[in-house]
Amino acid sequence: MQPLQNAGYDRAITVFSPDGRLFQVEYAREAVKRGTTSIGVKSSEGIVLAVDKRTTSKLVEASSIEKIFKIDAHIGAATSGLVADARALIERARVEAQINKITYSEPIRVTTLSKKLCDMLQLYTQNGGVRPFGSALIIGGVYDGQCKLFETDPSGALIEYKATAIGSGRSAAMEIFEEKYSDDLTLDEAIELALVAINESTDHETTSNNVEIAVIKVDDEKYVKLSQEEVQNYIDEVLVEEEEKEEEEESADCEEEAEE
């Protein structure tokens, strides 16, 4: 029986394997991939953050599951992976935002906050006695009329996106974004696109009990979480449109078969 290739190299965070990999970081990424789907979309009118809360039991109070957080008045974050790790990151982000406000008497830039958070994530990949955070964040905000959307990684890597997803449904959601995203989306269209992505990337019914949405508008640069009623209204619109498209496709297929 041959020994495993990574035997011994995943016992400490600071040990590289012969092919240059840090297995503990890759394990942390796997924790994110197994998490619920979280989505961020940038539009011409603001930022949309949406998450699938995926309650595992009807006994769970859906309102107690937090996957979207307010970091500052103009910045929010959607999380996926280990919830406890995500909460620790959010608390750190909030502290950094307040430090910036006290020091410079102005709100922190979205880019600056994202980089500071990723600097801390990177430190947890090169020090003994700690482990990487098993959580990824989509950080979105509006500063000085500009919309910014970033995705963090347990390794500390940072990428800016127009639309992105993390968690178990990332692949399906990104395919939808590649096909349907455009730079001139309105806020309502961005919300609907996010809901379509969640609906396609999850295997359960999409309702206001298991979906949470927050927006940051360009006009007022304020983080606002939508109520359950508002979320359900958007979901109903999306589901009706999806049903109409399916009916059109079925009728088109029937016409083609009839012609043949």
C-alpha cells in the first residue's frame, strides 16, 4: 500500500509540500465550498448581496441564521463556510472601519477595508499554532459614488468582481452571471439576477425564509437589509418569469418537432 502524497505535509500550517502547496489552506477552501451559496452583484445603481440560508430543520428559527452582515454604514458582507470564523472576521472588519473613522474622520474605503482584512487572513497562513479561517467573504460597498465588490479567500487573496458567488453553488451561479450579467443593470435587475442564480444553484425551494438580501444604493450610500415581504415579492417575480421562459421554450420545441 502506497503512502498518501500529502502525508506529513498537512500537520502544520507552515510546511510546504514538495510541489509548493499548503494543504491546510486548501482544506480551509474546501470548508468554504461546502458552505451555503452567497452572491454579490454590482449594478449601476448599487450593490446587491444575497445568501441562501438553507435551514436544515423546520424547527430552526430562520431569523437566527446570519449570513449577511453590516460592517459600516456603507459596507456589507456576505459569508460562506464556518459561521463562527465568519463572525470573527466581521468583528475585525468592524473594528478596522471604526479605527479609520476615528483616525481620519471619514468612512473607510471598501478597497482599504478588504485589503486590511486579507492581510490578517494571510498572517494566519504563515504562523505556527493557528489555522486558516474556514470562511470566505464577499465584501460590497459604495464610497464616493463608486460601487466596489470584492471576494476574499482563506489564503488572503483578494479579487474584485462585477458579480461573484462563493459556496457550494458557485459554479452554477457563475455560469448564469457569465451569460446574463451586463454593466448597465438596474438595482432591481441585479436583485432578480441574484435570485435566479440562487434558484438555479440550490436544490430546494427558494422562499423568503431561506433567502436574505441586502443592498447598498449609490444615491445614499447606506446599507439596507430587505424585509421578508420585499424579498418574497422579488422571488415571486423571478419565479413567474422563469415559468414563462420554460413555457416558451417548450412551445418552441413542440413547433420544431411538428415542422420535422
